[in-house]
Amino acid sequence: EVQLVESGGGLVQPGGSLRLSCATSGFTFRLSRMTWARQAPGKGLEWVSTINSDYTTDYADSVKGRFAISRDMAMNTVFLQMNNLKPEDTAVYYCGTNGFRGQGTQVTVSS
């Protein structure tokens, strides 16, 4: 059974940082492309970032230069380091792979 469990969300002031984690099991993590997406209140799901099995990465323009995706093959975990957070980054953040996604973790950026 594929399992994806996000954590690390919370309330942070504008300009602050958070590190999200997504612990995985039930599939071959080292061969899988992993993605972070987010959904803001009242909006659709928005792609944020992807990391491939060869560690190559891609980012949405809205987060490029502020967010960094990484993966730990030994821990079967993918991370999203988020710096210089803005109120418009407020959303539920999901990790996903191959049509599966986790339950999400809430990130709120507010003063």
C-alpha cells in the first residue's frame, strides 16, 4: 500500500521559513519522481516542485529561488525547504507520486 505522510506545516510570519517532510512507503522510492503541490483556499491544485530519481529538479515560477526540494533515499523521504515565505504561499501542501498523494499539511503565512 502506497503511503505518503506530510508534516512540518504551521503558522509563520512573512519572510520566515518552514521545512516540509513527506515520509513514504509502499513503492520503490528511489525510482520515483516526487512532486509537491499546494491548494490555497478557494483555488485549485497548483504544482510547486518536482524531483526526479536522478535528483534533477524543477520549480514553479512563483517559488523559484525561494523553495528547494530534496530527497533522502535512505529515509524514503522528500523535503521542501521554503524560505522567504509570502502570504500567497498559504495553502495545504501535498506530496505525490504516480497518482497518489498524502493528506497534506497546512502552511499559513501571516503576521
